[in-house]
Amino acid sequence: MSLKQVSSNKCFEGFQKVFEHDSAELKCKMKFGIYLPPKAETGKCPVLYWLSGLTCTEQNFITKAGFHQAAAEHGLIVVAPDTSPRGCNIEGEDESWDFGTGAGFYVDATEDPWKTNYRMYSYIKDELPKLINANFPTDPERMSIFGHSMGGHGALILALKNPGKYKSVSAFAPICNPIQCQWGKKALGGYLGSDVSKWEAYDATQLVKSYPDSHLDILIDQGKDDQFLSAGQLLPDNFIAACTERKIPVVFRLQQAIFADFFIVFLFQGYDHSYFFIATFINDHIKHHAKYLNA
């Protein structure tokens, strides 16, 4: 499958590139960002896949997250795909910010008119890794995944639905229980139809209940003052409870800003849902994955 290079920028002795290709799964042109660390010039590297959230493209993470220095130091190739098919001329695909374009939700749609193009699950699971492994100096046996919000949901379900495929998984403010929140009900209902039992196959809280073993260390960072947490869209408590019941290791960090002066502790505004939050803790996530990918 041919790749067209869209851009290339030197960064921390490596290269941040963007490519375009024709996707067989999605039946449209797709773009992805890929960071090639300095180590990629002389040997094969593990690959860390990032999945972005609602409304994002391949650009958000590569321009805002500030991950390049840590990825260079740990020798990780980092791939950041787009979040949905684009330009498919489907009626209604651009009517909502939380459904259609920019909101593929990392599922394989089964409903008309979405099922022909909206197959982001299979694109991320199969087509994209094959493309990356065929064209870049990767070690196909060393692969991990992480993401934010809708992309955090995507990272969790891909890891849980494919035991052993990914060495590690982490998420920033993931949508943990989509069958119970408005974002999830809208997207899963639209893409998969009205049968809620079909939604459960793309719900991390449901999937973890039947995960076959405990060999998956999960890291989740959640901003304390995330507006979508308080609105009931993310529901991390449901996921943590399910992990605890199944004895699946999960580190959940509720991040808030604290300033201490001698014996006085001042609690300021906590972290929100933005890339400022992601950039603050991105190095922790890179280290989390490097521990497994470089073991």
C-alpha cells in the first residue's frame, strides 16, 4: 500500500512526519502522524499507538502533547492516526461534533449508512499496524496503545478485546462506560443500532469483566476539574470497580493542583480535559509504556 508524505520535521534528533494513504477498511484517504526517534535510523523500534478524542485529527497530539523528547529518549515510534473517516459524503456525517466526522468512536459500524466506511476498530487493530510495520523500522512484537477521552475508550477496548496484542495500555480521561453515558449512547446507538447487548462489545467496563487474565497493567490519569467527569460522561468509578472485582491491576490518578506553604495547603483549580492536562503527565505515560516495550 503506497504512502504519500505530507510533512516532515526534525524533532529531538528524530523526525515527526505525517503521511496519507488510501484505506481499504475505511474506503477513503486517511492521514496519520508518526514520530521516528533517532534509534529508528539504526534499528527496529517498538511502536506506541495514540488514539485521539472527539473532533481531533492526527494533528492534535503531535502538536500539543509534547511527547517527542521522552519518545526519543526511550526509542519509541509513536503513531497518531485520525479519529474517523473523512469526506465520505454520508448524509449527516458533519451535523454533530460528537457523531460522524471526527467521532468514529473506534467501533466497526453495523448500521446504514455508516457500516461501509466507519470501521475504525478494524483500521486501528489490523490495517494501520500492517501498514506501519511494512513501511517503517518497527518490531511488530512490541506494540502498546494509549489515548484520550474517546481515544482513551478506544485504547482500553482494543487492549481488552485483544489479550496479548499490546504490551501495555494507558489513558487520559477515558470514556470508561459508554453504554451508560450520553456520548456513548449516541455514538453506539447510531453506529451499532438499538440492541444494547451489541454495545457491550465496545465498553471497557463490560469487557474487563470477562478479561481472561490479570496480565495487563493499566494507567489512567483523570483531571479533578474535568467538566466531562462532573457531567457523567467518563464514569471511571464504574471501570475501577470492575477491575477491582476481576483483580486487574489499574493505577488511577485523580490529578489536582496543590500548593503547600509550611503547614498550609492551598487547593487550586484541578486539571481539566484539555491538552494542557495531557502535556503535564505525558512523560509518565511514555515511561509506563517504555517499561514494557523495552523490557
